[in-house]
Amino acid sequence: MKNIRRIAVAVLLVALLSPAVFAATLDPMPSWNDTAPKKAIVEFVARVTTTGSADFVPPGERIAVFDNDGTLWAEQPMYTQLAFIIDRVKELAPQHPEWQEQEPFAAVLRGDLASALAGGEHALLELSMATHAGTTTEEFAQIVEAWLATAKHPTTGRSYTGMVYQPMLELLDYLHASGFKNYITSGGGIEFMRPWTEEIYGIPPEQVIGSSIRTEFEMRDGRPVLVRLPELSFNDDKEGKPVAINLHIGRRPIAAFGNSDGDLQMLQWTAAGEGPRFCLYVHHTDPEREWAYDRESHIGRLDKGLDEANARGWTVVDMKADWNEVFPSEGVR
Amino acid sequence: MKNIRRIAVAVLLVALLSPAVFAATLDPMPSWNDTAPKKAIVEFVARVTTTGSADFVPPGERIAVFDNDGTLWAEQPMYTQLAFIIDRVKELAPQHPEWQEQEPFAAVLRGDLASALAGGEHALLELSMATHAGTTTEEFAQIVEAWLATAKHPTTGRSYTGMVYQPMLELLDYLHASGFKNYITSGGGIEFMRPWTEEIYGIPPEQVIGSSIRTEFEMRDGRPVLVRLPELSFNDDKEGKPVAINLHIGRRPIAAFGNSDGDLQMLQWTAAGEGPRFCLYVHHTDPEREWAYDRESHIGRLDKGLDEANARGWTVVDMKADWNEVFPSEGVR
């Protein structure tokens, strides 16, 4: 009899301890200092998840969008995908003897990245297509996975997936536990992210939006494949982000997180909806634990965005002051 | 004491009665006769949802894709979206006096649809762009909603959303309750479907994939909008369907449902994955309750698809024999 009563109490406890109750009793974001940004996040989540509140948002409409480079993981000294491109040019070089003489490939093979990128967007596009196309979608996913398994960040020696921000991992988990659906909306390649975002961020492939190249359906030996063509299909940056959000999600997010001017239109689009909205910029202010850059940076420039954040009262994370940890202890995920 | 024990038993019962247990004890699809297709569906769902089974598929990977026209709702005597186009040409005509003389608009306004469509794909594209572009995304959603609220099907007098198939509604619910994520993958317009698919099918906007026109981010009086441009962006038909599935979902479905040759590549792509797969064609064989058409039809032609279904042993629904109800009683949803 006592056992039955104990089981009953245990079952009732489990039934009562909903994520909302947990969130209220445990600190869901221990890597955030108790400064303004954390308070703003927790207050916003409470507003939209409290049943009966005027600002209550049904779970299906709790859409949050996150930029990736510089918002969820580091983007210095170069975008991770550029490091992938460089390594892949070297790997493919034996099959392309002409690259020894042909720019921008020759410069990459000489280790002279500055010269390789001196050709601007055109050079970058050429390098991207040569290293991202020509395989099936399945082959490309394996190539990305194999590269991530061994590649190391040039200054920290960590794996690239170890260069994600611990406070943002906690934020993703906290929002997910609060009934939010988290999406990535990155200027990076959609197929470059999908192989690992579920394991690292808890974000499944269908919630990853990014830039893409054209793919084509083809029958090979009676088996259908999707072949990646050397042609840009969509550039998911700046004005492209709201367009892609509308195409992939079909509803306006209620929360948006970015770190650069490339995210500004996404934040504007989010902020312009009716009802409660939350917009946040991560400001890179920590040269010791990470990097410090904003208005003058070539990578992740935050200039107009910072002005607009200040003018509109959006939340700005001062990385140095607001985060007590930046990167996770190795091996956490 | 007795009360506590009763509560304990009740709580335990609720905890035990998982959807899988419900599915085994209640008939989840009463509008389906107990013929081969229903048995094949139930058997497949049991295979992929039974923990410990060799064919078990984790919930996140239980992706099902559905064509819309002719698979989830009727497509005769013309695609619903074409009826919308005709009504919209008439509605916009006062703002376009030139249409009185200009084909294909003049023919539509004379009520001569055959002549209007004699111009083939070019004429249809022209009509589509004139009636689907020029508004913001939000305005267009309202236009679709307002039209659906009053438009009636020409032969049944029902609302168009009353022309959905009751057996397919039950199938969607059954799969959803079994941990599947249902997607629409339609040749129809993505923004033409999203305003109503959640209410009618239980499928939220982010799980709707379709053809699209280009949209552009624009600031109007300081407020961001997405403007619909008269330019086809993506044609989600035939080879386009696997491409769109890959772009939007990023994983291969384990189940696919269609009714025409336009769905063949989607079914091939689904079938080609490893592990258990389920492909089904709805065959329109019921001239009394619905329509009968296949190899010779201009709308929803099912020719190559029928051959491949027979050759590969895919499930083919004989609408007349396998469904005891076709359309829902009015007002069910």
C-alpha cells in the first residue's frame, strides 16, 4: 500500500513539474551574468508563455531565428566555411593541375589568402563553387562531417564545433524548453550546417535556413540523386533573410538574434510584427576570451545595426560584461 | 486514502495510454475500408513506431510528404488555384481596362476559359503573375482567405476547403498521432496554401512547400514589407519536388503520397532511402462520388506513375473500392 502511494506521489510530481515550473526554479542560463540582457530574455519568455497574459503567444507561433556566424559560433579570424574552402581546394588540387597556375586557386595553394581574396566576391564565388558543387547532396554532407571531425581552429586549436558560444547553447535550450521553435538563418551554406546543427545546437535540418547552390534531380544507375551545381541559388544575407524566413517558415518570428549588419533586416522584419517581439545583437567586446570588433570589421561588421539597436531599444549583449563563460568546456557536447 | 489511490490509478492510466496504444485499440481511419491500402498503412506505421523493432524510426525522422491537388483535395474540373485566378482577373478588371482587348485576359472576362488557356503555359503564367503579384505577402494571404470564405466549387456547391478527402484527413491525423511530421509538397502556390492548411489539415505554414514567385524586402513608410514580384521563383513539380524537399526539410521522407505523374520523382526519391519506406498513389476511380481519370487526363495525369507503382509494389488506392466516404460532412472542420 505504501508503495502504491509512493508511486502515485512520484507520478503526480512528474506530471506537475512542467518545463515552465523548472524554468522558474532553476537557472536556465548560468553562463549569463545577471545583467540587463539576461533579465530582458527571461522577462520576454515569461510574457509570451504565461497563459492568460495579454502577451501570451501560442507555442506554434513562438518562432525564434538565429544568425549562425558570430551569433552562435565564432567567425574570427575567418568564417569557418572559408577555412573549409581552403582545405578543400588543397584536397582537390591533385585532380586540378591547372589550379597551380590559375587564380584564385594558385594563391590559395601558395597559402596566400589575401591575394586569393583580393578578387573580391567573384573570387570567393569561384572558390565556393569549385569546392561545394560537383557532388551529390549525400556526398557533400559526408565531406563536411569528415572535415569537421579533424579540422582545428587556427588560434585556439579547438574543433570548430567547440567554438560555439556556451551562453547561446543555454539560450537555445531555454527557448526550446519554453515551447519555442528555434531556426538558424545564416549567410552560410544550408548544406554546410545541416550535418551537425542537430547534434551541436539541438536544431534539426528542417529548421536550418541558409545560402544555397542549385541542385538538380538526376537518375544514376536507376537510383535518384540530387546533384549540386556550381550556381548560386540564394544568398541568405541582409534583405535575403526575411525573404528566406518567409519562404521556409511562412510566419514572422517573435524573436531574432544576430551580430552584424547582415542580420539587420531580419531583426527589422521580426520587430515589425504585432504583439511582443524580442531583438538581440551579440556585440563582440571581449578581445581576451574571444574577439573585439564592430563598426570597422570586414567580418561581421556591426555598424548600422548597432545604431538601430540603440535607437529602438533592442537588447545588446556586451560579451565581456554579460557572459561569464564564452566557449563550452571541451567535450560538453 | 481511497481517493489518493484512485488518482494514482488514473494518472498511471493516462501515462500508459500512449498514442501507439490508442492507435492499436481504436480505428484511426474509419473512412477507409478494410482493404489492402489501409492494412499496408497500419502495418507500415506499426513497423516504424515499435520500439526495439529493426525498422524503428526515431520520431524526428518520421517525415511524410503529401501532394495537395488530387491527393488531399479535389482538382476537378480545374485546379482550385485556377478558379481563384479567374475570379481574381474579374475582380481586378476595372483597374485594367486594357484587359478587355488583351489576351488571355479578354477571354477570361468573356468566360471563355478554353481560349484563355489555348496559349498554353505562357498564358497561364501571364494570368498567374497578374493575379498573384503586386501585393505584399500579408495582403495576398488576406486575399486568399477572403476568396476561400465565399467561393464555391462549380459542380458540388461546396466551399473549396470542403472538397478535401475525409480519408486523407484521417490519415494525416493518424500519422501525426504516430509521431510523424506531415509536409505538403504541392505544385500549387506556397502562399496560396499557407493561409488555410493549418486549420483544414493540421499542417502549419512551415510544413507547406509549393511553387513560389519572387519576393523582395522593401521599406514602406519605415515599415518592412515583402513585396510579391511577377516572376516565377520555383516550380514545385516533377523533378522540382525532391529538390524542394531537400531545400526545405533537409532529410529524406520515409513516406510519400501523391496522385499524378507530377509526384513520381517525389515518390522515387522517398523510396530510394535506406530502411522502411512507404509510397502511395491515390487513383481516381469513382465517377459518382468524385471523378475517374488517369492516363489520358490533362489534369492530374497518372500514367508513368501507375506503371511504376505496379512494378515496384507501391500502394495504390482505388478510391471507389477503398474509401467508404470521400468528402467530409460539411462543418466537420
